[in-house]
Amino acid sequence: MKGIVLILGVWCLCESLLVAGQLTLGIITIPSDVSEYDPKLWSYFPSSYVKFIESGGAQVVPIQYDLPRENLTYLLERVNGVLLTGGGSAFLDDQGNPTPIVLSIQFIVDYIINENRNGNYYPLWGTCQGFQVIAMALTHNYSILSNCTRCIDVNKNNIFNGDYKSKLFASLPEDLHEKMAGSNISYFWHHYKLDISAFQDHNLSSMVTPVTYSIDEAGVKYVSSLESPDLPIYATQFHQEISTFEWIDDVANHGLDAVRLQQYLANFVVNEARKNRNTFPDVQGYLIDSFSATVMLSSGFTSMYMFPALDHHHDLITN
């Protein structure tokens, strides 16, 4: 509870100097989707995302999705980048309206785009659900996804999109490039997919480019990683962090090449964050170290960070 109070607190902004070695990425929580924790009362993210960022050399600041806009902006102004995790959140409510988590991420994506266009290099990374919600937020279309056949609990290939010169994979070793495309070193767990056709049908191609694609059991190609050609926005449909940091599931590829790819991606996103100019005075009280992970093997994760919900959802529907 101490960490929650610190997140909501108002801190004195002293001299805005980057402390030697200080580098932080914010990880956005999502509503609980585990039976032991009511999603109306709790949000969370798995500890594997924290380890993913830390393995690249940065510190993590948890950012609760249900913070009031003022507090959310306070943290966004100070971290050096943002990571959107995977998960099983509902995108639309019973009336067909965007849910609070989608509205919050819409706000975050819009904020990050604005920062970049105003000269502050500000990276955004999305994994699985994060990948999907980025596509929704860029198009303001919350029905852009389609069902995926046999895309749950499986290792797959990522086939590169022709001769496109990707920023994300520009420094990838050639042997790893080949293994991504032919050795099933990436773990997928998702119900929905972003079809390549959606890039034309929803004008997504004007904002981001498909970098790799995978194929579902029905033989349909769908995008498995994307990036913006002019902004530091990147996303993968696959869960490379699981190869290194999750051991509950015995299907995920834990081989050397799968781990090498995880480390490459972690280094990439953290190096992108090094280009951001934000500073975070008194960051210590906001770091993930102020919180304790919960071991709950029934969730499918080694451990999770749980956060009591904040009753500010009404703030998410106003601009």
C-alpha cells in the first residue's frame, strides 16, 4: 500500500538533472484476469516484464492504468519509455464502448505520439495485448482484430516482410534472423490477430509497417511484429520474455536462440529509452522495488505484481 500512496503523492521537483545511470521505463498495469483477484478491485502485470526491462539495463516504474489523468501524466512526463504488456483484458463493454483500460492506453499512446512530434524521443513497446491495443489506439478503431486459429500456447516462426529495412531488427545477427523465420523460437498465446489486410482497410499502413508475420492453423497470414517508420513505436504479438523468465508452461521454447532473441529485444527497447530526455527526481519511491511480487502458480506466471484498484474510472472518459 505504501507504493500506491507514493504513486499518488505530489513530489517537490528539485533540480532536473539525470542521475548517473538513471533510466526508467513505465509498465502499465491491466485489470486482473486471474480468479483470485477481482478485476474491479485489482490490476497487475507479471514479473517477467520487469525482468525483461531490467535485463536490458533499465529500472521499472509501475503505472496503474486507472490513475487519474493528472497523476498518469505526472509519471509519463518522467519515465523514459512505456511498455504495454500482454493480458486478457476486455476491449469493449456490454454496450460496445471502449473499456477503461483501452481508454487509458488510448490516452498514453496519444501522449507519446505528441511527445515525439514535439521533439522528445519517447519509445513505446507493446507485447501481445499491448501490440493489439496499439493498433486500436492508432486507428481509433476498437474492432480492428479478428479471431486467430490455433494461436494459443504454441511456438511459431516470424517471417520477415520482404526487403523492408526494419529499425527493430537492423542489428539482429544473421543466424538469429534465419532462426526467427525457420526454427519456431517465439512463443504465442493470443485469441485475436491483426490481419495484414487491416493495414489497408483501416489506414494503419500510414502509421506503422508490418515487420514480420506468422501463419495461423487456417493458413492465414497475420502480423507478428510492427513498427512506426518515423516514431519509436514497436510491438510484437509474440511473448519473447517468456522464453527466459517464465517456467510454469512447458511448451515455450527456452533454448539458447529463443533467449538470445529475448535479450536482443530487451537491449533494443532500453537503448531506445536512452534517447529520451525525461528525468525523474526522487525516483526511488516510485520504483518496482517498493512493491512485492505475489507467487501464484495457478495464474500461469511465476509471480505477479498486484495493485489495488483506484476509483477514478470517470476521469478516463474525459479529455
